[in-house]
Amino acid sequence: MRRRRWTVVLVSLALVLLACCGGGAALGGWAWSRAKVDTAGEIDFVNRLAIPLLAESRLDEKGRRVFDLRAQEGSRDFGAGGRTRTWGFNGDYLGPTLRAKRGEKVLVNVVNGLDEETSVHWHGMHLPAVMDGGPHQPVRPGATWSPTWTVDQPAASLWYHPHPHGQTAKHVYRGLAGMFIVDDDNASNARLPNRYGVDDVPVIVQDRKFDGGGQFEEGESLGGVGILGDTILVNGTVAPYHDVRSERVRLRLLNGSNARTYTFGMADGREFAMIGTDGGLLPAPVATDRVMLSPGDRAEIVVAMRPGERVTLRSFPEDQGTDFFNRRFTGGGDTLDVLELRAADDLDPSADVPAKLAPFEPLDEADAVETRQFRLAGRSINDQKMDMNRIDAVVTKGTTEIWELTKLDGTPHSFHVHDVQFQVLSVGGQPPAPDLMGWQDTVFLKQGSTVRIIARFADYADPDMPYMFHCHLLTHEDAGMMGQFVVVEPGESAGRPPIGSSHHHGR
């Protein structure tokens, strides 16, 4: 790994030096041409899309819904020239879909079958900090961690993944991730496509790069965002297709990549109904032909199909607010075919997408008791790198705050906040686009354009155990682009966070 990083650094320096000396045309042209990926129309979709199994569960004597997850090593043939060494939960790659209903109390037994510490973070879930699965809750090899909490948030497509301090990128890249679907009694859910794996389909999109031996390449790209792959996996499937048997299909899109941002649309340009964001259903469907998801982001869309047709889900180039160089070397100009939808000759009827989806109450700026600024640049936030022993913000339980997020450099960054779902007030001083009108836990940042978000920090307080906020480009997070906050009772002060990784090692 160290040698590969030095190789990237040396190649970058060589490009700069050769260009400055007038002798870099050939090398610069080679790197420039290699940086762009375009697979539009080039993928032969020959593999049926794998649908992650719904995780088995049971009710214990306390009425809790109990799930079991085991992180383990494995291998899989991705068609890259041999079996690829992988990690997965309860299998060789990725993990099962956990599913629970609002109001249920859940318990997840996380067993670490690896030979190094890992953890499991419940991304997008509202829960006590000690159950959050961040870097303060590592699970040592052979140990079991059993977090338990009551699910108390609207129906949403959430996910889970490791969050070990400084090692998150590696653990996710090797395959440790899965979906966590929350259900509720909202009547709209019954009228939306809801047959799991049939017309309600998880779509976990990840890019991977393979070396000559068929193994995952791990390292840095020239753009400084981590590895960018030229092969797309969907639910761990290369070149996937999904057989559609109804007039409408619901895709639960999850950007599970380490670094790549996608701008999803249909290859034929058709519009679809965007019905949900990170935190659940929108107030009303949004008709659009594009949705941009940075790493960690989710969206739910409903695509209308005609009998016998085939249409490709594609990621299109888009201006992501980076400079000319970084757009090329961070994937902003790439075009990637992702998934083919194949409609049957006879389609089952589907109900129209409801005009109203979920109740939505905007948070009032006048209720905010604090406005905080967060400036992202390089690998730091507010000129500070992550320190496990430093609390960066103290929030009082039950209060509302406004956070102002500004990206100062030309590299892509996003911003993820643990525990809460927030609302976007403005982007660059303008009202948010319709696809940002719902609940979010991750938001993409453009250079010099401040994003103002508002959140209410309810229900849980713990002066000693922090939640995280960080860039969700995982190499940036690992390099220190992360901070931590505690939620305290009124009048209470922050305590002392657990030192390093000694707090929790499972049992």
C-alpha cells in the first residue's frame, strides 16, 4: 500500500515537472486519456442482478427483533481473471438486507470473524451514540458486539458499513456493507411498488478496479479521492440485468462507493419519479431525469416501463463544482452503464405513484439556538484533523441548530452527520433543488458554495460518547477529515470521550 501511494505521488510529480519542462506531452496525454472512463453502450448485460437476502430475524424474550451479522473473509469470481479475495457479512461479499418497522426494538449481534478490528455503523439511523458503531465502538477479532435500540424514524432506505478509525475505506472497499430498510404505517408505502426484489429493488452501486491477478486494487487515484474503479458492481453483480414484470419498478439507489459520485439517469432520457432521499419519502414525487448521489447518499426512484423494452440505468458526466483537472481525475467526466432493466412482454399493472407521499414539517430557522461553520479543505475540517480525544461541538438535546458547510478546495467532498436527518435550507444562497427538499444525512458540496443545513438533536444525550461528522469520501475520512460532537442534557457539559479504541472490544 505504501509503495502504491508513493507511486501515485511520483507519477503526479513527474506529470507536473515534465509539463513544466515542455517534455510531458506524451506522459501527460497518457495519464489524461487513462483518467476518463466511458462504458456507454459497451456493457453486455449477461448476469442476473443478485438480490441481497432479507436477513433472518427472531423475537427474543424481551420482544426485540434480533439479527445476526458476521464479518468474514471470502472470495468471489467477478470475471476478472480469477477468484477475488473479498470480505462480507454472512457471506463472501456485501451482506443481507436488515428490515424492521418503526417502533420495533432491534438487537444486532455483530460477530467479527476477521483477523483485525472492525465495526458496524448504522448509516442514517437515529439512535444512541453508544449504539452508533463509529470509531469508538470497535469490535476485536473473535468478539461480538450487540447494540440494541428502538427504531423511531420514518420509512427509509438506510445502510450499514464499517467505521474503524483510519481503516473505513479498506473495509468498505473489500465488501463490508448492506442495506437496512425501515418500514412504517404510512399509507403511501402500500401504494408504491413494495415486493422486495421484484418491483422494489435494492441497487447498491460500487465501482471497483481489478489488478492483473483479478484482485481488488487498493490505493489512490491521481485526483486524491482514493481508488476510482472502471468496473461497476450492483449488489456485487458485474454487468447486471433485472427482469421487470410490472409497469413500474422502484429502485432503492445506494451509492456504496468509496469515492465516486454518480449522476443517475436512464440512457434514453426518460423521466422518472424521485420519491425518496436519505431519510425517507419526499412530501411529493419529483419528476426528473437525473439524480446525483455522492458516496453514502441514497435515493428512491420509480421508473415506468413498457412491455418488452430494455432500458439502461446510466451515470452521466456532470459539473460537480471541481476545477478542470480534478473533474477529469476524480470521475466527474465519466459515463458508466450501471444496470439494464428488461421488461416482460406482459406486465402486471402498477398503481400510479401517489401525489402525496409523506408528511413533512420544515424546521424553522427562528428556532435555531446555534449557527456553526464548517470549512472543508484538504483532509481537514476547520483546519483540524480528527482527534479521537477532542470534542469539536457540544449540542444541547432538544435544540435546533444551523450548520453552514463550505468547501474551499477543488477536490470533491461531501458532508455526513451521524444520528440526525437534516434539511437543506440553501445552496449558494439559493433554495435547494427539489431533490434536496426532503430529509438528508449526506450532502455533496461544491467549491465556494455554502450549503446551509438545519437539524434538531432530539431524544438521546450522552456527554461522554460522541457522534461523528465527516466527509464521506472514505479516504478523506480516514486521513482526518472528520470531527465529533456530543449531545448533552440542558445545562450539562461535555465529558471525556473514550480514549482511542480501548472503550469497546465486544465480548
